Amino acid sequence: MPIPELLSDATIQFLIRFAPFSHMAAADLQYLAEHARLAYFPVGAVIVDADAGHDGQLHIIHRGFVRSEPSVRSGGVVLGPGECFPLAAPSEAYCTGRFVAAEDVFSFELSGEHVEKLRLRSAPFREFIATAFAAVLKESLSSAHLGF
């Protein structure tokens, strides 16, 4: 088995342990595995910063933990293996806050273009993104209401 095929198979075997990937069709998982690239971020590295702009890229944590520092709410959340960020409509390049490596992190990165193509072809992925966007929107509206 050629190395790229081994890497693709290993990526898919990792992804299917987590939602929404566990609900996706084999062809859609193959598409994701073929277009994702593995990236490394040392502890303390800012992986995504809304103030610096966001190109719609999606990260799927393979190893390590990432701390989110949302601008919408106080306090952050720690994300681990199988979790994705930023999850607020990546196809529209919408992102708030910062995501910082809480320890050494390896994540699969999927470009905004490929996120959009995957969203169009995979109903489980589309639903996952829509649900995440709705949660962020609800949170934003709640924060806005508290300000009045």
C-alpha cells in the first residue's frame, strides 16, 4: 500500500471515532482525508485569531489541547482530540476570539474552499456546521441582550 494511501486510511480511522465524521459517507471521509494537511503548533502558539482575520480554514484536533478565548463571552473552553475549530460558519470566514495551543498540538487543517465543498457534499457535515453556527449566533444574541 503506497504511503499516501496509508496516511489517508489512518486519517479516516482517526476521524470516524468522532461526530460528525462517524456519520459521514466513505467518499466524503476520503475527500476530507485527501485534502486535509497535518499541522503542528507548539504550546502557546496562536492558531486562529479573529483580530488577524480568518480564511475559513477548519482545524480538527488530532493530538493535544487547544484553549479557546472567545471574544463573545468571558472564559474559554478547552478543546481536545476530534474537536473542530473555529466552528462558526467557516465557509463564511466568520470567527470570534482566539484559539491557542494549551500544549503541543497536531491538527488536521482543511482550507475554506475544501470546507465549503465538503459542506455541500455531506449532509452530516452540513448539519454539524449549521448547528455550530446556530449555537454561536444564539450565544452572541444572548450577550447582546445582556448589554441592554
